[in-house]
Amino acid sequence: MSYARAVIGALVIAAAAGTPLAAQDHAVTIFARGGGYNGLTKLNDAGTADFKKTGYNLGGGVDVQVQKYVSLRGDFTYGRNELRNHSTPTGVKANRYLYDAAVQLQYPTSGGIEPYVFAGGGAVTVHQVGTTAPDKTKGAGTFGLGLNYRIPGTQFGVFAEGKSWLYKIDSMSGALAGINKTEFDVAWSGGLSYRFPF
């Protein structure tokens, strides 16, 4: 009987001691962010149209840390900016609704600073603002990098992130007719995160 108690006691102590370590390696984090948005490429064969005028983005998501250095993340981003023709703003604005999932690699440090990179895929829906032109949804690849800082004594973090998408939009109508190139969009953001260890 005393042997069984000793084994149970040792298991309880080991479980209690191991819980903080496990909590550090497994967590669900929610985050929200906002910042600027640009398209970096020309949109037509003539090279006259682009989305290089800076717009804005808002977004958020969730990531699941499955191991100290690896997380799986799901994101939604709303981005808007203006079409230019011959480097002149046209007044035509386009919304992008970007939804994707990615594998993230992070490197937590003892000082609370955590650089990370990620890559994955999803889709983008393009909508011309103020028109009844049909939306177009296309597959998209995504990749990015960031730097998170965990605020000491809390589960909150603040972060800066750059994120990009690669996709092709074509068969648009109205002011976006004739667009037929692969688009490379970028968003740069600041945000706030909250971590739920488990």
C-alpha cells in the first residue's frame, strides 16, 4: 500500500511540475491588427494600371501553438486601395477579402521577444467598391514575417507584421476590365494578441 501511495504521489508531483512547461509549449492565441495595404505589380500588359497607391487593412485570426517553435494559424484580412492609371489615382477603389491558413515557425526568447515567419494558402475575393460588378474569388498563396513581444506578467502581446499574397485576378468588368496579371499584394500592420495556454 505504501508503495502505491509513493508511486501516485510521484506521478502527481511530476504532473504538477510538468504543467507549466506544457503550458509554455501549447497555446491558442487570438489576434487583431491594422495598417497599410499596397499592390506591388502592374495589372495589365501595357503596364499602365496598378494598385500601388497605399490603402489600409484590418484583420485578425487565431493560431494554435502545437510545439514550442511551430504554430498553425488562420487569418482573415480586409484590404482596400485605389486603382491608378499611368501613376494617377482614378477614384476606383477595390476591396479584398483575404482568408488563409498557414504554418508558422517562431522563436520565443527569454526576454519575451518572438520573431516568426509563416507560409500557406487560401483565397481572395475582389470587389469593386460602389458597383454591382460581380465579385471574383481566386486562390492565393500567402507568406510573411513578424515580431511579437509578450508583455511580462500577462498573456497579452503586441506585434508588428508584414504579410503578402500572390494571386491572379482576371475576367473582371467595369474599370477593372483588362486586368490579367498575377498580383502581389502586401500589408504591414501593428496589432494586439492574447494567449490562452493549455
